[in-house]
Amino acid sequence: MQLVECYRIVTFVPNRDLEALVKAVCDSGLLDYGHYGDVLWFSSEGTGQFKPLSGANPAIGSVGQRERVAENRIEFSIVKDEAKLDELLKVVTTAHPYEEPAIHISNTRETRSAVQ
């Protein structure tokens, strides 16, 4: 077991779109965790809130109207590598239904039995 520098990526997705996003990030082949692949976590339903501003093209709701949506938090990590992070962000933003998804990225250290 070793400690490695990683990126932890968190986003929130409407419940109805959870499986499509999970499939896309798993199909990317980037979610290896030691000797395991397709490793991610998602939590039970929560509520996201937003109000599309002028110029927005919302997938849900209308410009100027506050919206609340049943969402799941989904998170995954990758070994710290800028090229892999860029690739994964492209996968997430393409598969995510929102025009501008909230994506949180943090630097962390995690245990891994092997680094791919």
C-alpha cells in the first residue's frame, strides 16, 4: 500500500441522468484504483438549486426562475495527471445534461496498492 497524489472530482447530476454519467466515466477507462477499475461513489438523493441567468440555455427550468432538482452526488478520483484530468473533464461535461455542471476538483492523497 502506498500514498499517491490524486485528484478527487465531485459533481452533482439529476437522478434521471445518473446512470448515463456513470457509464460515460466508467467507459473512459480512467477510473482505476489500484487493482480495480470503474471505481466511483455516489450518494443518495439530495436537492440542487439554481437560477438560469440571461444568456443561459438550461436543460431544466427557465431563465430567471429558481429551480430545485433531485440530484445525486457522484465522485471519483484519478492519479494526479493533468492530461488524464483534462480527458475526464471532457467526458463529464459531454455526458452531463447541464449546460454548465458544477464540478469540484481537489488535490488529495489516497492509498493505492498499485498505480496505473
